[in-house]
Amino acid sequence: MTHPVRFRADARRDMLQATRWLKDIAADQARRFTDDAHTTAEALGAFPEAHPVLRGDARRVALGVFKYHLWYTIEDGTVWIVAVVHQSRGPDYLKRRIGKTQK
């Protein structure tokens, strides 16, 4: 069974910010990043529990190409992406996201 995958508003903003930053460097990299993130998110729908719970009820998966993580929760059968975070960011960045129930 495939679970629906949705991006919370903060995660959509993260994607937009990263895409804009990459587009300033090279437009093709921005497209590759978006594809990488969406491919990774779609795979979560098939196996959402494949990654361990790391913080609160949140799990993390690395993108295939770029040094970003998708942080997500599983709520009522839906996978919610709560943050799209570069691997260099410290843990304080996530404190306000994990456990937040905004949609």
C-alpha cells in the first residue's frame, strides 16, 4: 500500500528557498534538486517506516544526490514532510519544526 506524501508549509518554503539558491548558481542544479527531493519523497510513500524515528516522532531520509535531508512524520497513514534541511545545519534549526502540527 502506498501512503500519500504531503509537504507542510514550512517544508514547501524550505524547498523554494533551496531551489532559488541553487538556481542562482546553476539553473540545471535547481531542477535536479527538485527532482531529487520529489523522487525521495515519493519513495517514502511506499516504505515510510524504513527510516528510524530520530527526534520526537520525526524520521529523516537523505536525498539521493544533494546534501539535504527530508524530515518527516507519519500521521494517520499520511507521510508529512516537515522540513527540507541541508546536512550542514545544526540541530537547533529543527527544534521548532519537530512536533509542530501546522498544515
